Amino acid sequence: MALESTLPDTDVPERSELDMILNRRCQTDAQVVEVETAKIKLVIFVVGEALLAFPARVLVEILPLTTIHFVPGCPPALEGIINVRGDIASVVRLGDLLGLTHAPSARRSAILLGQGTQVRSGLRVDRVVDVLDVTEETIQAAPDSLPEPLRGLATGVFGHQGQVVILLDLNRVFQTLFSEQR
């Protein structure tokens, strides 16, 4: 006795219809093109109660808080100088420039060594939170509701772990420091 198909003839068109649907789905999946979205690496940090960030490309390195040597006659925001492997770098209290109150010194404080177009200086922050890649499309324009010192220095805002982070422009921060010296 030969094996015969137990399926009725009416199933054949349904099978071919199912095959066509599956083939279309495979072709559609094959047509999906992954688009690489532009990302920017950011260093997120805290000053007082504010969550802030700089693009990582403007930061040379993140240093642990070290002895800062006072220099007489400097503007209040310029805390002093530090020795970075034989090089002298100034240290700016970022909170003073931004109109923010620094948290009491803690062992998690850090100095972000920043390189602007004309200036290289350390920026004292209360703590570094994260270094991460953020898609550029998630960064929104800085709102007009930001307090005045921040409004002129912010280039945008984005969300991180349910909180708003203010993205700063390092060159504008340094320009603010120079304008205070005059």
C-alpha cells in the first residue's frame, strides 16, 4: 500500500497562500535597513543639586580631587592651581560660574581637565555620575526657563535615569571666567 496524502485537495491552495505570506514576511525582514544614528559621548556630573554634562571630546581626563594650591589675587571662581604630572593647571569652581552651590567637599569630588579652543583648565565638580553615548537626536534645545548663568552656557538638555541633564559648552564656560576677571 502506497502512502497517500491524507490532506484534502482544498488544503493545497491554503498551503501555497501561507507559503506566499511567509515569503513576503522574510523579504520584508530582509528589507529592514539598520540606520546608525549619530551619537555623542558625554561625561555626566553633579554640581550642587544640578545634573550637568560636557562632551567627552573637550575633556582631557577626569582627575580625583587633589591638593589645590591657592593663588592670591585670582577671581573667586578660580580656586587655585594643581600639579598634573609636572604641568600646572588652574582649577575653576564650576558652581561659582554657574550660580550653583557646591556640595560640601566629599571624597567623590573630581576635577575635569578641560581643553577649550584657547584655554586648558580643571573644573571642580562634586562628583562624576557617568560617561555614556547619547544619540544626538535625544538632545533637545536648552529651555528659556533655565536660570541666567546656566542659560547662556547650556547647549541643550536630555534625560538620564529619569532626570534632566544640562549639556554645557566648555568654551562659553571659559569665556564667562574671563569676563569675570575684567
